[in-house]
Amino acid sequence: MDPLSPRVTSTTTNTKMFSPSIEAARLRKLQIVGILCGFGAGAWLGAAEAPTKLVKLGVSPLVVSLLMVVGVFLARWSVPALIRGTGQMRIDIRQAPHLIVWGILAGCLWAVANTLTIFAIRDIGLSIAFPLWNINSLLGIFWGYLLFNELRDAGKLRWLSVLGGALLMFAGATLLAIASSAQSPAAHPFRGIAAALAAGVLWGTMYVPYRKAYLTGMNPLSFIAFFTIGELGMMLTLAILYGGGPDALAHQLELAKPVLFWLMLGGFVWVIGDLFQQYAAKYIGISRGIPLSNTNQLWGLLWGILVFGELRGLSTSLYAQVIGGSLLMAAGAGAIALSSVTSKEHSRWKQAADREGQRYKVDAGYVEAGLSGNNQNVTGGELATRSSRTWLDYLLVIAATTIFIALAVLARAPNLSLNWPALIVLTVAMLIFLLVCGLALWRTTRFN
Amino acid sequence: MHAPSPKIIYRRGSRRRPTVAKETNAHKPASVWTVILTDAHFWVPAIVLIAGLLVLQWIR
């Protein structure tokens, strides 16, 4: 059967219930993969800030953000093309076309939140702004519980682990943010606090579309491709609106030419981290996946201290804050990682997935295959074969690679003293995460 | 019970054989947009996005 043929939307197909629950061993495997991806996301998202630290030109933060998003856009179309091929993306669109809208909406949320953080840092400094927007993981837990049956029938111990862990991470993040802050006193405290809180709410709510997509069986590699359309469109609009118009933006882009590579490299690294975050949200839910990926703050701090020599020569009390904050974050992440999803809770997830499938008339087999990470797609109730990559996929990969190489040639080497041994160690750690998470995903789900 | 026969189209003046009309999505009870807009979950991120844009407009 042609895997791209239109799906059958008969009543029997749409309303059939899922087959008996995914067996316990499979569930356990998926959870381990999800937890690994959560930690991998933290490492890669934290490292994404590193290339931007090399940028010392007087470029507006909005333009910095926009250029990172351009790098993100390139990566979000080329990486899925390389891993699965765009043919698989077409199958996902046929099965769940509504998720294009959800993906674009999530991208818009991200872009607005990211822009708000720029203004929040300007007005109240990183130390106050960061903990405020870090409420996103608590909000993620709330939406996960309210809308998607997460943590329902999970038992008091697991509730304690997840909520307690998230609160510990919040406290740790606050300590770290205060310690790592070198900002001047707040210029516009009320506006800054509003911006930081709004960013937290937007990011916390952005996980609603994520969960919606993954409960309906959507593959993260497809979802991020739609997500990035909203992200780039909204970011470009905001950069033009708030950056002084198209001419001013073009001037800023011209100024940024020598650092384009570093910014887009940051975007590329960010995409790898975000991809792991998406898989974490898919297999362990947003209530557990998002706090785990918030360990990115720890990694960002490690890069700052070890590679860029930040916080050098500060008081012992500040170092104590850094160590204390890091330990709190690690303890919180550990508590969440140990709070596994029980079969009872998983059956509640399946109820939510069933509800979504029926509402949007998604093939029940497709939804179940997505939930259990099977390497098969279901079209019209029958198993479809995996399509191979086409010329379009190779074109996307070649185009993205060519752009990155061209920008690397144009790039100016940063005039900064870096701690190279630390840089190599952290890079190796990231690559280990990439290898371990990638292998775990491949063995368990074949990236499905 | 038999399923309804596919609609056969005869083109005037055509020498070709009659063709079977393509199945359309007209039988669907609601379009994708209708389902999305009537999904309460959709309005959570949509309202948050609008509110976020308003905050951005205010603080910039």
C-alpha cells in the first residue's frame, strides 16, 4: 500500500480503542529513553549559549535572537531530512494535519517568550529574571496534570518526587542566577518582572502543543519542522517591528556578518538539545521532561565558569551559592528522574491520547504506534513501509551544510582567552550524551 | 447491507470511458479548523500568546 495515500476516516477506524496496554518492559524502556533525553537536552541546551558568548559586537539582542533562530530553522529542516527523510513528515501531516497549526502556535509562543526575556534581562537583570521565567516547569506540571492526565493515579510518592524535585530545581536555579549575575540594579523593576513572568507563562504553556502532538502520535522530528515556521515567522516580525523597520534590520544584519556563523552554530546546538527535549516530553510527559531539560542552566554555568572564566576571583560566599545551587538542581533532577510512570498513570495517558485521537479523527493504530515508539507508521489502518530519502532530503542537507561552511569561512575568530582543556572536556561530554541518547532512541524507537 | 455505488460521471462528447468520481472529504462532519477552534485546549496557548504580545507591546 502506498504510504502516502490519503488516510481512511471511517468511523470504525477512528473510534476503535487501543489494543491492550504497552507491556511493562516496553514502558520501562521508553521511560529510560525519555529520562536520558531529558538530561541530554539539558547538556545541549546549556551549551547552545556558548557560541553566543563569542559575540562581542554591538548587535541588538533581537537580531542575535533572530540569527540564532535562522540557524535553528536550517537545522530543524535538515536534521529530520537526514534522520528520517521528509517522506515520513508527509505521512505525519496526512495522519494529523491539525498538528501543523499546533506546531506553528508553539513556535510563536517560543519566539515571543524569548523576546520577553531580552527585555526582562535589560530591566531587572538575569539574577531576578531567570528564576521568574523558570516557573515554566511548574506550569508545565500544572498543564500536564490538568489537560493530559499526567500524574493522575501516580501515588503520593511520585507526586512528591516530581513537585518536590521541580521546587528544588527552582530554588537551585534562583541561587545560581543570583551568583552568576553581574547586572546593574534594576532599571524598570515592574516592567522587567512582568516580562520575565510572561516569558515563564508562555514557555510553560508552549508545552501544551508539544504534549498534544505527542499524545496524537506525531514524531518530534516532524513537529519541530512546523514549530520552526512559527518561530522564524514570529521572530522576524518582532525583529522588524521592534528593531526599527526593515532598513534598520538590514543594517544590523550587515554588522553581524562576521559573527553569523557563531550565532547560527548556537542555534544548531540548541536544536539538538530541543530535539532531545521533545523526545523527553513524548516519553516521560511534560511534567517530568521539562524540569529535567531545565538542567541546562547548570551546563550553561559550567561553560561560563570553566571555559569563559566567568565568576573568577569572586568571594567564597558566591562560590558557595554556585555549589549549593548546583547541588539543589541536581537533587531535584534526580528526584524527578526516579519518579517513574506507573502502568496506572500510563493508562490515564492513553485515555487522554484516545480522546485526542477521537477528536481529531486520527487513526488509532497511528496514535498507539507513536505512543509506544514503534518503527511503523499506520495509514488507513494498515502498516505502511518506511519511505526512503528522496532528492529533496539530500538537497536540504547539502544546502544547510553549504550555508554553514560559507558562514564559517566568513566568520571572524573570537579574540577571547578560552580554557581549551575545559572546552574539550565539555564538548566530549556533550558528544557522549548525543551518542548515548541517539543510540537509545535508535534501538528503542528507530526515531519514531 | 450494500455500500452505496460510486458515482459514475459521463462526459458529453467524450470518447473516453466513464470515470469514477474521486472520493472527497465532503462526508467529514467538520473541517480541521472547526475541530481546532472548538477544542478548548487550543484557546489556552492562543490566549496566552495574545497576552504575551500585549505585555511585549507594553514593556518595550
